[in-house]
Amino acid sequence: MFSSAPASPDHKTPTSLEDPSSLLSRQRSASLTPIERPKYKSAFSTMISKATKKHHKRTESSNLTQDSQSSIFDYDSSMRRSSSKSDATTVSDMDYRNEPSYFQKTQQRQILKSDEEEADRIQLKNDLVKLAFEGEFSLPFDYKDLQSGRILDVGCGPGSWCIDLSQKYPRIEVIGVDSDDMFPAPRNLPNNCQLLVCNVLNGLREFPDASFDVIHIRFMVLSLNAQEYPQVVKDCWRLLKPGGYIEMLETDLTVYSPGPVTHKLNSQMIEVAVSRGLSPKEQANELSTLIPAEAINRQVKYRSIPIGTWGGRIGVLCRDDMINMLTKFQPAVDAYFDKTKHQDDESTQKAFEMEIATIMKEMEQYKSFSNYYFYTAQKPYNTPPTFTSAPPPTPPAILQRSTTTLSVNPKSF
């Protein structure tokens, strides 16, 4: 791990690359390179994933039992955990039928399909963050002091971060929201964790003002454009209690110190994202500009993470994540560059596999790396809240340091 980006290696003509076809064969048997076509599922994601270890496997969503429906809160059924039934209620379904659909807009620009493989990729990313940044990117307080706190995870994906946190701190209520249902079955969730299908552009208004102690946002640059991201952060700021914290973590999706083939595929990936109204590099670099000026205790950090076996275990995870990303982008890249007529062509697929093999070699030779950006800020204690949906709350739990048990009363919001 670097405190700042390492200098790019000399880009003179490199020594000849190993034949990609032989590299692929060798990679299949190497202990540190578990990537396999077509899923590119990392052995490390299986080895260190808590979700896998603790049997939080994503299964078909089931209807909530009466107990689970009342486990944390239930806004009179206006917001529910997802159901396998097609008529599952979401905030968007109930309250915003006459507004432009967030789901339609995001589906139009959606690049990464929300499926089992994508959920596995997000879990791998969660493992990477825990391994690379444990204790490095953290809030300036101990979650143990949050005796009866509430945490919101915006864009929670399959809920890996929520599950980990709720298991570690059983007295804290952890709520995750996402527009897609990639969640484990409700029966597999801890009692203090709830995952909800929610339109984050409009649905956050369902939560009362000043109702969360910490709000967590991670890796949303492929979901929110330059206009939507500030709006979501603004809504989150309203939801924070005075004294509460917001934390954001992003990566700009750029491979630094790339080889020529890596540069080509990475540039195509970013060009496709930009063509759909997204700006991952700019948004990752500008997190601090999204927070209101009155914020205090601001913290801005960035770290560079190696990509490849040259960076050890972290580098392998980061490499697997980048290969997964490039592979998931392939259909969108083919469509954008008018390659769709060759989409089923076996030779075209083989050529892509050869490019991936070359990229894996280049990551070692050029010592490629990627950058991660972390930002936190605290809401001032004296900020006068504007209560639009609930009476003034009690002082934030982080200050109370009480021994109050978790509330199961929805009106406690």
C-alpha cells in the first residue's frame, strides 16, 4: 500500500511478453491466480468472505414473517424488504408513479447487470476494502460508543457491509438500501439488520430528518451521475443527526501505470461509462465538494493499491476485481464500438480472453495500481434541523452513551 501514488515505471519498450495462450494455461494451475473463465470468480472471495463463511448465501428472496417485519421498523408497509413476487412493494412503486422513474433511467445506462455474478463481484470488493483499509479508512470514533445508534448504507448491493457491521455490533440498527434486490433471504440476516429495495433518488425522503448517526456511501460512481450524486448526499445530510457522520469511499476505475493492452481496454470501459452520462474519475476526485460548507471534522484521504501478484494478497484481490470489471463491461463495450455482430463469434471471444491474459501479464510487468478516495465529515451539533416528517429527535446516540436496548418501535424514528 502506498501513502501516495508510486511513480510510473519506465515505459520503454518492455521485454517480450509471454505467449498469452500459454499464460492462460499456467494461470489456471497457479495458486495465486485463481481466475477462470467465464466467471472469473476469485478463490480469495470464497476464502475470506464472511458472507460465504457464515452461510449468508444469496438465495431466492422470501416473504417476510411477522417477526421479521417488525424487527426494526416498518413504515406502514411503504418500504419493505424485497420479495420474490413481482408485486413486491418499493418506495418507487407507491409514492412516485407520476415521476420519471429512477429505475428506468438507471436501467437505460446500467452497465453492470444485477445478477449473481455481480453480487459476487461486490462481495469481492468488500473483502478487498476490509483487507486493504482495515483501520486505515475509518471514522474518528468507536462504533462501540454507539450504544443505540442507527446506520444507513446507501447503495448496499448484496448487503455485505451491513451484515458485517450488524454482526460485530449487535446493539446498532443497520439499514441498507439499494435499487436492486441482490439481498440474502431475510431469514439469513441478523436481527439488527434490514435490507430494503429503495429508489435512492426519491426514496430517502421516507426516512425522517435527523434519524441516523452514520451514513455510509460506497462505490456509486457507476450508478449516479454528476447531478444525482450531489442530490443523494444532500438527502443524506438531512438524515444525519447533529453530531453524526457521513463517509464515502470511491475508486475512479482507472488503471495507473498500465501496459498498452490494459490502457486500451480500461480507456474503452471509461468511455462507455461517460457515454451513459457517468463521470467516475471526476466524481471520485470531487467527493469533498459534495458536503455542505458547515460540515466539521472533515477528513480527506486517498490511497493507491497495487494490481497483481506483485502486490501480494491485496494485489491479487484488486487484480481479480479489475478483471471482473473489464469482463462485465465487455458486452457494453462491444455494443458501443459496434462489435455486437461478433458477440457470439468464438474467435472474438477467444481474442478477448487473450487480451485478458496479456493484461494480467502487463499488471505484473508495469506494476499497475488503482486509486481509492475516502472522505468523512461531521454534521455540526448546532445545525438547526428542518423537520419535514418527524418531531425533533432525541440527542444522537453517540453522545448519550446510554445502555438503551434496540428499539423495535417504528415511531422511534
